[in-house]
Amino acid sequence: MILGRELIRQEHWAEANEQFEIISKNKKWLSREERAESNFLYGYSLEKLGKLDKATTVCNAVLAVYGFYAEWSCQSLERGFNLAFQTKDHEKKIKAYSNLKKQLYRFQMIEASEDPSGAITRMRKRHHTVKNELGITAEEDAAIDLSLGIRPEDRKNAQENEKINK
């Protein structure tokens, strides 16, 4: 892990990628939190090598498996969203927005102080910008919430929590 971090710092993407790929196959080498970091850095190295689809998959895996480690899951949310949002396909952007909403709802109780990278704060702000960029109406947004299982009263509570956490 130390070697992988150093290779990332030196921008030796291929070598870092090799290190993190080995680590990802040997789960018992690290604690769960270290695996969250390792997988995040693995995704980062994949992105730098231009393997965007696989990088997005790794970011989503960090969210799914290590979501309770705020620092790494919030950074994975941001990186995965930014990768997914690079497409020109409007439907894929809507899907990325929907996933962002789902994750922000899931992470609504995370305070900015729990994420030293600042990713959760940036993504909370970005959420509103993206909604406007995509031209999502209030009705479409409500339909997205419904598809995610977010009830109107949950949505109101999430919005109130978001105001408190700003």
C-alpha cells in the first residue's frame, strides 16, 4: 500500500495500477478501511490510464462495499459521478444524476468534517447545478425520487438536513 501511494504521488500510473490490482486480489492484506482507500486509489490509477469504464466500476464498488468510510466513499462518489458525466449521452447523464441523488440521500447524515477531502460538500452543491444543466423539472425530479424509493416526506427531511449541514 505504501508503495502504491508513493507511485500515485509520483504519477507513475501504470506501476501504481499494478500494485493496487495485486492488493485488490489479496483482501486479507489490509483492514477494511485500508481496502477502501486502496480501491479508491486503484480506480484513480485506472482513470489516469484512460480506462474510464473500469475506473467508474471501481468507484461504484467502493460506494457499495465501503460506504461507511466517509472519506473514501465520498471521494469515490465525486470521481465516479464526474467520470460518468463526461458522456454526451443525455440518458446516461440522467442516470448519473439519479445515482448521485441516491448516494447523497444515503450520505445525508455525513457532516463536512467527516470528509477531509471536501468531496461531499462539492457534490451537494453540484447536485443542484447538474439538475439545472440537465433541465430536470420538479415533476421529473419527483419521478426520480419515486424510482429511488425516496418518499416526499423523506425528500423534505433530506433538504432540511442539507441546509443544516451547509
